[in-house]
Amino acid sequence: MRLHEVIDLRERIERRYPKMGPVERRLAHYVLENASEIPFQSITEVAAVLGVHPSTVTRFAQRLGYKGYPALQRVLRGNLREAMAPRVPDEGEVWPRFLELEKEALLALASVPQAEIEAAARDLARARRVWVLGYRVSRAPAGLLATLMGFLRGEVRLLDEGVLTHPERLLDVDGEDWAVVFSIGRYARAAVVLAEGLRQRGARILAVTDTGPSPLLEFADRTYRVRARGPGNFASVTAMVSLAQGLAIVLARQMGGERIEEAERLWEALETFSL
């Protein structure tokens, strides 16, 4: 799907608009104004928002010349995928622009109240188990958080993509668990599927995602939305990494240093480090 298909969709709506009734016009406005959200919305969700029957949404898509709502959805999904794809930055001075965006991403974290971070840390401290996952570019902050939390408490499990092949690894999940899920656009399917699976088994979800139409919002009990766009649409993980590290530091203060001191003695006994 390419941009010309989205332009074609707009032209189809404009051509038919004079013949549309009030309901169809509401649908037309909704499609044009929510093009970035429709790829993640089912036909029943769209119908519920507009207060119409799902069959009305289907007929609207068919009158525009599509086989149905999924075909219209594919046009918008393809355009969203293309818009999110990394490309070679065309800015003249890439390095200054990169630093500017990184600085903005970090400054935006200041809007997260300290009380909210402390509450999230308490949830993770009290959980029976903590599951952590993040794939593709989100793998780095997920791995960092799992490593740091492993210093502070037991039963921290980092899920790799192999769990999709061996889902029996989720049999230990229950209602006393929390899962921290990292994912930014383009959203990794594995992260969304596993977030839903963890939720179905009773775990509560802390989602760290970007400011786009993230599919994780549907499953999250706590959500942190970070700026993640760099030059040329290259994803930035700076804010996610900082949030992961900050959350671990707050957790460490709440839980005390006894486990870290014990770990230090173990590292020394096993000569883990060279110096």
C-alpha cells in the first residue's frame, strides 16, 4: 500500500460526499480524521464510537468501492507502515537535529509525576513475579530493566520471542504478577500478542510505549508514553532506557540494598569481574 492509495481513498470520499446521508458523512469524517487509529480498530469498535451497527460500516466501505471494512483498513495500515518506516534523514545537519530530539525526549519525562513512578515501583516490588518483554528496538530497554531488577528481587523473567513457539512458558503467570511491556511504532506483533496473553492469564500490564495509536493501550493497567521519534523516522529508545533505569533506581530505594550487598559477595566469590 502506498500514499497514492490513501489519496485515492480521500478522492473517493470527496466524490461521493454530496450523495451521502448524515450517517455516512459522520463515517467519512471519522475515517479521514482517524486514519492513524483505524488500522488498530475493529469494525465493532468503530461502530460503537459512532453509535451505528457494524453492517453500516461495511456498507460505507463497499459504497466507496472496497470489498469491506478490512480492505479499507489495509489501505490505511499500509500507509501507516510506510510513514513509520526508517529512511535516510534528509535534514542538512543530522547530528544537531538528533541531539535536539533526544533532549526533547528526556525533558518530556519530567511530566511523569514522582508519585506515579513510586507507585509503579511498589507494584513491581509486591508482585509475585515480574515478566519483562520488548522486541526489535525495544529489546534494549527491556533487557536493561530485567537485568537491574534481577539485582533487586527474585522472579524476574525476561521473555524472548521463543515464547511464541513455546507458550507453555506462560503457565506460571497468575493474578499476582506484573508484566512490563516495551513497544513503539512500528509495534512488534510479538509484544502485542504476548501482552494480551499475559493479561488473559491474570497478570497486570505496565506498558511503556510511544505517543502513537499504540495497541498496548487496550491491555495496560499503567501506561507511560514516551517520545520515540528520531531523524528520518529512526526510532529513539533514549526515553525508554531512561525510564527503565529510573524505575529500577526508585525500586532499589524502596527495597533497600540487602540483596545487592549479597550479590556483591557472590560476585566476589565467583570472581565475576576482572577488577
